[in-house]
Amino acid sequence: MNQASPSFFAFEPAPAARAYRVLDAAGVADALAGLPEIRARLGGAQRVWRVRDVADGNLNAVYLVDGPAGGVCVKQALPYVRVAKETWPLDANRARFEAAYSARLAPFVGRLAPTIHHFDPDLLLIVMEKLEPHVILRKGLIEGRRYPRLAADVAEYVAQASVHTSDIAAPFEARAADLALFSRNLALQRISVDLIFLDPYTVSDRNKIAPALEPWAARLRDDVEIKSAAARFRLAYLTKAQSFRLDHGHAGRDASD
């Protein structure tokens, strides 16, 4: 069984070398109008579609688009960190890795992940299943909602993703293809290295520390045992590649490290 990553997700030049542009709500509708399958999924004329900007994360633009027949979720990778704009550039090609990751795992995780309807390699746009009436998990937990299947579903996803992209279940040719592709997702790996394993333990311009917490932060920066543990985890993150992981690296290393 051939499980190599799809060739149509092969790495290409940076967005500036192609027809990439950052889309607003009207631009998203225009892009979807040119896709017959998505147009049919939404139904009706473009002028009646409702496009909402719902991005609340740090990185990407996210829109929900609704038509008379249904809706989709649209995510575009931006050439910078969304919350910092041009002051923090970030390679928008990360969308290619996300689309490839989703395609690679779709046969194994099934309904545990949203369906990808379309990927535009020029606009770096992912059109995916709109999940409703779902809410962002973080918000639901803050509101005190209970999710009885949460632990089991997350565990099942991690298990399926890890086993089927490891040497236990995947042909070594597929493993080699995975490593060759996803090891190039350097932009998000750099974010993980900096924001998880380095910045919290050093003086960094990106750290926003309330004055009342500064003494605690100083003790953390001086804690050799904690910093040594972080260094060990950073080394594991960068050197172990047993299977796909579920963090910003979008595959390539073991989620259990």
C-alpha cells in the first residue's frame, strides 16, 4: 500500500513569486465563486452569501461563509503573524504543509478531523468543512461546558495519527517521503522552539510580563533544573522523528516526546 504524501502538495516558491494576495471578505467570496464544487455547496448567487471574519488565533485569517444550501470554513495563511502584522514576518507556505498533513491523515482519522474540500496553492487558501453548532473548545471549557467524549476522541486521533505515520504501520518509502516534505516546515518549527523552549526561560522582547509577576519570572529564568529540562525537551523535539506530531511542526516528530 502506497502511503507517500501526495505530489500535488510539493513545495513551491514563496508566495511573492506567484499570484498570492491577502484576501478580505469580498476577496474570499470571489475566490469561492470560481470553484464549482464550493459554489454548489453554498448554493444561491454570490451576492447572497454571508462572509464572516472569525479569526481569533495568532496566525491565520479565518472566515465562515454561508449560502442558502450550506456553509464552509476558509483559512488563509498570512505572510506574517496575524496579531503582529508586518512586524513579525512568517512564511505563508505553512498552509501547504497543513493541507498535506490533513490529506496524509484523512484515511486514518476519518470524522475526527474536518474534511478538506479544496486547497488553493496560489492563494494558500484552505476550504474546509464548517463545523456547527460547534464552538472553539477553549471557549467552551472556560464557560464550564462538559465534553464527555473529548478525552477519548483526542486519544483516538493521536493514536491513529501516530501509528499510521510511524515505522510500525507505514512503508519506509512513505516515511522517507513524509520526512523529506515536513522537515521543511521550518517557520512553525521555529515558533515552537522559540515560544515553548527558549523565550519563557530568558529575557525576550516577546515576553509580556505583568509587573506583579516579574519576581516569579526572574526566579524561573534562574532555575537551572527547569531550564535543563526545557533543553532536554527541545533536543527531543528537534531530533526524534518517530511519527507525526500534533503541534506547530505539523508532523515529523513524535507527539509523545
